[in-house]
Amino acid sequence: MNGLLSMFILFFTSGCHLCDLAEKQIAQFNTSCLTPVFYRKVEISEDDHLVRLYGSRIPVLKHPDFDQTIDWPFDETDLENLLKQIKL
């Protein structure tokens, strides 16, 4: 990985305890890696299309430029593999 920064999207919904766990997992990953996972959160409940796509899968971490996603549950190895897939 070359250390380039990249922005992911974390699809979530308010009150989702799994989404909270996903954010904690990402934060833990970021403390021990060379290429942190930066993301912005997108609330799916405000968009019917997003609910259809991700409603039963959230939280979902997606890279919009490479169309790579991982669904919960994910761990540090999954996050590292995601970064490798998009060659960051």
C-alpha cells in the first residue's frame, strides 16, 4: 500500500448498534495501520434506493471509485484486504 488517502462511505442508520461496532473497528484499524480508512457516513433511511440496496446489509463500507464493498461483520484483516483490492 502506498499511503495514499482515500475516502470511503459507511452506509448506516441511526440507532444501529452494529454500525457503532463497525466505526469502532475502523478506528481500531486506523490506530495500527499505515493507510487509514477515512470515511463519511451516509444515512440510508432517508433514501428508498439505499434502503433497498443496503437495508439488510448495514453497516456497509464502500469505496465509490472502485465499487468495492465489505459488509458487517468485518475485521482488521478484511479492511486491509479491501485496501489491497483498490491498491492503496
